[in-house]
Amino acid sequence: MAKPNPSDVEVLSAPLTIEYPFRRSTGPVLGAFFTGLREGVVIGVKRQDGSVLVPPSEYDPESAEALDDLVEVGQAGVVTAWSWVVKPRDKHPLDRPFAWALIKLDGADTGMLHVVDAGERSRMKTGMRVALQWADERVGHINDIVCFLPEG
């Protein structure tokens, strides 16, 4: 029997849409964090040992204890780790080269992932101080923080 010519074979296809059609309520801890962003403040949560998590978590990552002692932290901090993006993609937060960075805000004991608009790679370094830049109009979303800028 002869093999069929590939151009004569009908290809079956069907659309596939992957989605996650659910909503999650933010609850009192994350709700306070997002409300704080809308109001121009950054909120963390204090653990039993006194350390502060930013962004806050509803439960202690080590003990699983419920957390609800909300505290305001600073709007500047230190870069603890970073990676430079040479060619931003369409969905990246900035349309020019930038760094993804872990930033430990003043008063926090954990790093928060966000972007640093340093202008050029040579200006980035671990340990540098950065300050956040707020969006002109805030809605209670992580993008209310446009980016972090090098201090000085």
C-alpha cells in the first residue's frame, strides 16, 4: 500500500483557550497591602520573632502561624539581587533596559521583587540604595509602584 501524500491529508485542529476563571479575595492582609499601595504607603506584616515580611503574607512561611500585625515600611531600600534586561518584551513594565531586582525596603526583613530603572547596566549593583516611584494615579495594584530609581 502506498503512503498518502502529506499534502492530501486533512489536518484536524481545534481552538484551545487556557484560562483560570476564578477570583480570589485578598483578605485582610493582602487587602491592606493593596489599599496601602493605592494610598501611597507600603505595608508589611510582622512575624512573631519581630521580622517583617514585604509583601505581607497571611501565614508565617516557617511556622504556618496566622499573621495579622500590619506595619508600614519605608519607601526606599537596598538591592539584594538583580538581573539586567537588555531587550524588554511587550509585557514588561518598562519599554527600555531595566533590572528585575529584589529590594529590601527600610524596615523590612525580606526582599520584594520589582524593577529598577537605572538607565544603564553599569549603574546597577548589589547593595545600592533605591527609592520607589509612585504612579500618578493609583488603584491598589502592584503597578502603582512604577519602578525603583537609584538614590543620589
